[in-house]
Amino acid sequence: MLVKKLAYKRDIIKELYFSKALSCADLSERLEKSLPLITGTLTELIDEGYVVEMGHAPSTGGRRGLMYALKEDVMYVVSVAMDQFVTRIAIVDMNNRYVSGIENFRLPLAGNREAPALLAEKISEVIHQSGITTDDIIGIGVGMPGFVNPVIGVNYTFMEIPGGAIAGYLEEKLNLPVFIDNDSSLIALAECRFGTARHIRTAMVINIGWGIGLGLIINAELFRGENGFAGEFSHIPLFLNGRLCGCGKKGCLETESSLLVVLEKAKEGLETGRQSLLKGLSTDDHELAIDAIISAAGRGDQFAIELLSGAGYTIGRGVAILIHLFNPEAIILSGRGASPGIIWQTTIQQALNEHCIPRLFANTSIKISTLGYHAQIIGAAALVMENYDHSGKKKIGKTVLPA
């Protein structure tokens, strides 16, 4: 009976995390449990300090029910957002607010055998410096580039542990539940649960970064495919350019459209004498260099706008394929490089006009994420909470639930 009651509490906590505030009737309907059971469990969670009353719901003509929400400062999630060069770590509360700031550190992944140990060490350091005890941390969510199987916790591209899984390795080192997923999938999860795609049934979430990732939202749920590999948009073979992609194939979409390609073309253009606010740009630090290009484009610099427009048009050619396949309600541009919104929207639309059947994209809108560069961190937290009701060693306070 104790285990069942704790499971009910987990279910309620999970629903309140994703919905922010719900009534007893809402929870009863969503969890398919009786009102007396929900009411009693909520009362216990309030007494234990996990849930608070938020006042009455707006009137719909009948009796207004009380609304309930999670108390924000009693449980936390460690969110880790990785790209090929930089890793960001944050501890977030139940409202996805950062309680320790965001720790940025350089962690190149390609060929780096020390990366798993360095990541574990840095996560441990962030937790220690926050002053939050592990008893109050629900788990760790990690978004990372590469071919990630979230079920078994393995990344086949980066961070591979010989004979084991990176998720299991981190769990052993940090003594907390760890969940991993592809970075673009987690960005789509954040958009689906909290962002621009929250009330959209079918959306393609494009992660504009050092590659061009994709998260698929189908029937208002994140679609991961059979092994978690769905959405490898970067590696659609669109070009006969002979350029080698990081996946080992040639002519992939990302060989003409990623932010790395934007940096490469910026360097080439400046070396041939292009006049630009970017004169003297160093591409040694990828983060600073791409920020400079985005900033210059925002100030009207023609060369910077050309760089981003060229990449946007190429992305649009790939988006035309997605629309032909999925007929989505929305294309959502998110991730590291989504901030020059109007430039992407204009050039992607131009590509759709040229390469897509008009009837197919007539009702598809191109939207810019409201979460932006924070989407992956929020998605990593959402990954932990997605698994909160049915996975591994989970804790409410100091009560450890069995697997």
C-alpha cells in the first residue's frame, strides 16, 4: 500500500510539473483515479510541503475548484545541455527556473576519451557548489549530439563507454538517476511541453546549431522512432558537392547549412576581401564567432545577412521534404542559432515556394521558438520528469522508492 501511495504522489507531481496548476477534477480525469483518492493524496503532499494551493480556478458557471501547483523550492533537476564543443549545466526547480545559474565549460566531444569523466566531475562540482543536497535532486537529464538510444542510455557517436552505457556510468559516479537523449529531441520535447509547439499536434522542430537537428512532434507527442534515432535531418543526402560530412557520408544537408559552414564561409569571404562589420573576425572560438555574425546581421550587415540567408535557403530545401512527408501544422526554428528569426523565416519560405507543392505547405506556419537557446536545458529537465513516474530509484524527500 505504501508503494502504491508513493506512486500516486509521483503521478500527481509529474502532472503538476508539466501543467503548472491543476484542480482535483483535472488530476482525477488525467490520472483516471477517483476524486477521493486524488484529494487525499494531494492533502498529504500539501502537508509534506510539496504542493501548495493556488486559489480558485476561473469561473465556468459552476462551483470553482481549487487549483494546486508544486512548491518550487523543494525538488530539483540537474539539466545538462551539450553540443560538440560546449556543455552547459544548470540546476532547475519545478518551474524550470535556474537556481544556480548556468555553468558553461568547453568540452570538445570528438575523439575525447576523457569526456565522460570530465562531465561527471563537472556535474558533481555544480551540485556541490549549489548547496543543494542529492536528497532533493530527482535526477539528471542530459541532452547530447549524436546517435543516442535513450532506452539503454548509449550514445553511439560521442561519450561511448567501452562495454557500457554513458547513462549508467554517470549514475554510478553521481549516485543519481540519469537520463540521456539526443539534443534535438530534447529541444523538441521542451517546445512540445512548454514552448511554441505546446498546443500543436504536428510540428517539425528544427535545431539550428553546429549540425541541423530535428525533433518530430506527432499527435502532440515527441516521436523518437524505433531506437531513438528519428529526426536525423542533418544527414539527408541533398547535394552532389563531394563534401565529407561528420557522419562519414558526402553531400549531407549539414555540409551546406550548419553554423560551422556559416563560419567557414565567413572566413573564406573575409579572406577574399569582402567588406563587412565582421572584418577581423576570429573563428577560433565558435561561440563568439557565430554570435558576432548574428549580431552583425541584426545591424544590417550585408555579408552577415548573406551568410545566414544562404544557410536558411538550404535548410528550407530540407524542410520542403519534411512537409511532403508529414504535412505538419508548424515548422519551429529553435536551438543555438534560431535568434535571427526573420532571416530564417524569409529564406526558408523562399525555398518552400520553389521546392514544395503549394497545397502541401499552404497551412504550415514557420515559427520562431520562444525558448531559444534555453530549450535544450528545459528539455533535459522535462526528460527527467517524463520518466519520474515509472523508472529506477526515485525519491520523494528522503523516501526512496523501489525500482
